[in-house]
Amino acid sequence: MKRVAIIGGGIAGLSAAYYLEQARRNGAELQWILLEKSDRLGGVIQTDRRDGFVLEAGPDSFLTVKPEAAQLCRDLGIGDQLITSNDAERKTYILVKDRLVVIPDGLEFMVPTRVWPMITTRLFSLSTRVRMAREMFASPGVSQKDESVASFVRRHFGGEMVDRVAEPLLAGIYGGDAEQLSVRAVLPRFVESERERGSLVRATLEARKQRAQAGATPQPLFTSLKYGMQQMVDTLVSSLPSTSLLLSQKDLSLQRMPDAWRIITSRGEAEADEILLAMPAPAAATLLEPAHPQLASMLAGIQYTSSAAVILAYDRANVPPGFGFLVPRSEDRKMLACTFVNRKFRYRAPEGSLLLRCFFSSSRVRGLHTWYSDDALLDLAQRELQEIIGLTATPRFHLVFRCPCALPQYATGHLERAAEMERFLEGLPGVHIIGNSLYGVGIPDCIRSARKAVDTITSSVLQPA
């Protein structure tokens, strides 16, 4: 009988528990437990409901193009609760010199694919538009080393594209800095396009043509759940035996034994043959330091940003049409972005009401969790909303959510370091790192990492039916 311990009760840990439980029910000779240091499960996923509003503390959705999260929902029997973003109303703005400028049609992430919107947009200067046209004729090439996203985009489209599109878009996803993030880890499809075609524009247009010829229907950008992302967490938890979910497991440590691992917590001890570390890299580093100092040092070197979300609910208020706006670092403001939540998804607010979510990150707000109280963050959000979109209405209510260790920063060279950490893990039989530490920060990425680790574990213990 193989004994498995999952340490961490976020979406990666819960997904691993679900896949292990399914394998056990299908005949795999294993038993598992999940240990979570806090008194709740779900990690950064947390949904509150109040007065008909659906309030997301953490991620409000996942990318539709990555199938793992939607498939898990279908496996859980809540596929009928999946909802997609209202892309017919999708319009996103960039703040440029204190004015909101809409991202033009045909700009796929940061790659222009339509001529007229690029010619007429106020987002880019003439020199940048000329550079976009020239990029069509770039030759294939293979970079010998990793570089930052900012460096990569600057080579193709110039600094204005970095400042006004790449930086604010990636800040909204990673809460970090495009000058530091690894292009190979964050935008691998773009690196592949450059290697094969040279021009990102040409590669994107060819991919679009292939999809059209194959009759592929364009997918909505985002997918969520009708009653919020907590619905996935709650359904996962209800599908698992409660006796295997151990909360409030504080002061946890690991001891390596000849043929197993001993887990010590403030509530007792357990032994396991396999350990799944479903936690931020610095926390995993602390647990592994006695067993493998080199691996622990590399994990500790992965930096994380902290984040905060200020949620404002209004009975009546006017905002521009669309999903919201992004704020470049060059605008010298604290807010990274603001989402008009009820425009992005249905079922988020009572008819005629407005729900806003303002994002802040330690990458831009120094001392976010030490110097800024909830009231200070509220004042900051309302002041910048008034200055940017002229919003002066008094909210019906507000909430402030904080996440001290929100998102890992895949700095330049991250994939090479991740590969070295994988080699170190070979010297620690039975240890698996899952979640967002190494290979993707989104919910689907976390689920995929859990499924991969469980498949490795169960391949040796699953009995034929």
C-alpha cells in the first residue's frame, strides 16, 4: 500500500487529492492525506457573496484555451455551471498620459494582425506603427539564451509596445515586471514563432488562417463558474473523504527516513512514501532544506509578489463600456488594473448595479502589506478611479482582500533553473513539486501539474480492472 501525503490545500493540492481518490476507487493500492496549515481550503481562490454580488478575492477565471480546469469541472459534474466571458462586449483600455485609450481590434496580446485599426489607433506613435509593418519581414532566428519579455518585445516592436501593452498586460497576469520576466517561461509560443517564422505578425496570421481552414470556432477568452471560482473548490472538497483533509497543521517539517518520509506537525506525525508539495516555492524550500540544501536554495530564490484587491459595489454608477483598464508603470500610479466585473461575466451583480475590482501589487506599491492599511488602500483606489474615469459615486459597500505570497516571478533563466531543480528532485525519491512554482501560474497549469504527479505515482500501483 503506497502512502501519499499532499502538503498544501490550494487548487493544486485539492486536484491532486481528487485524482488520487479517483485512482484509489479504481483499484490503486494507495492511501492519501492532505495537510493544510490554515483553517480553510482553496488557497488564493476565495469567493464571497453579498447582497447579490459575487466577490472574488483571488482569480476570477481561467484561460479557456487551457483545457484542464474546464475538464476538471466536467469531471466533478459542474460542467453546466461553466460560464464564459462576454467577449461581444470586450473592450479594454490602456491609460496613456492620463487618458484611456482602447486596445485596438486585431491586437492579439501584443501582436498586430489588422492594418486599419493599427493605422487609426491613438495607442501608438507613427514610428511604432512603421516598426509593426517592418516586423512582417523579420527573418527566422534562434536565440542562444533566454531574455526578458521586455527585451524580446522591444526587438520586435519597439519600446512603446513594451511600455503601453506588454508591461501592463503582464503586470495584470503576474503582478510583476516585464523587464525581469523570462520570455521562454512566460511566452513560449512567441519564442517558437520567432524561431520558425521570424515575424510574430506573420506567424500569428498563419495560425489564424489555419484555424479558419479547420473550421475552428473562436473561443471566449476567459471561463469561470456561475457562482464564482469557490464553486470549484467546494465541489472538490465535497467529493473527497473529510477524514483525509487535515486542516490547521502548523509548524510542519519533514524528516527523510531510509524508505519513507516522516511528516511532523503541531498535531502529530505521519509517514508517507510520496510527498506532493503544493505550496509556494519559499515554503517548499523551508521543508526541503534539511534534506537537500541546494534544491532548497534554488526554490527560495524564486521571488513572489504580494497582491491586494479592492472591491467596490455600487447601486448605480457610470463607467466606460468594456471590461476595464490597465495602467502602465510609466503612468506613475499605484493601481495595476481595474476590472468592470459585471461587464466581464454574467451573474456577478444585480441588474443595473456595478462591481469593480482594483488590483495592486508589491511590484509597484512598496510596503503594500506593511504600510498600507485597508482604509489606505480604499482611499487610494477611490482617488485613482476618480482621476482616471471620473468616478465619484459612493459605493454601497467595499471589501479589501490581500494575498501576501501571490504569484511567482519567472525571472530570466527560469526554465534552466527549473530543469536543474528537476534533476535535484531525482535525488529525493518520492518528492514532487506541484502548483505554480515552476511551470505556469494559472489554475489550469496548477491542475496539470497535479495530474502529472499523480499519474507518475499511480502508474506503479494501479491494478487492472
